[in-house]
Amino acid sequence: MTYDEVNQAYGNDTLRQRVRVAIIITANNIRAEDPQTANHAQRLSWAVRAFANPEGEINKILWCVLAQNIAATLAAVTGASDAAIQSAVDTAVPTLLQ
């Protein structure tokens, strides 16, 4: 993707809605994970923020997802499968832990 296409994808409402769903699924999976999981407290803190404000998390995670897929075409990114979007969101979350 070109940088213009990245910006176009960032503003794509359908992609944003799909990423929102993936965020909630990731947050729910973290909520249910074993407390002994590495970085569980940080992961759980992120999950609580995600449930409280998924829109705020979309704004962060979508940039990570787009950066991960910079070599893809705009059509490939906006037409990605649910599984591909979920995987990209799952990969992005550790970057955002505080």
C-alpha cells in the first residue's frame, strides 16, 4: 500500500468495525486466560480499557494492523478474512500494553 492508501484504509468504516469486533474478541480471550500467562496483569488492564472504550483502541490498533500489512494491497487489507484481522489484532496488542 502507498501511504495514501494506508490513510484511506484507516478511514474505512467497514474495516474499523471489523477491527472493533476483533478487539472485543481479543479482550474477552485475555479476560478468560490463565492468570499465570506472561504479562497477564498488563494484558488484563488492556482488556478492561478495550471493553470500556473500543473506539479508543481501534485508533491505536488499526495503525499497527496497517503497518503490519504495508506490503499488501489496499484491496487485500480491506477484504481480509475475519481470521486474518483477528490474527493482526492479536499480534498488535502486546505492542500497546502499558
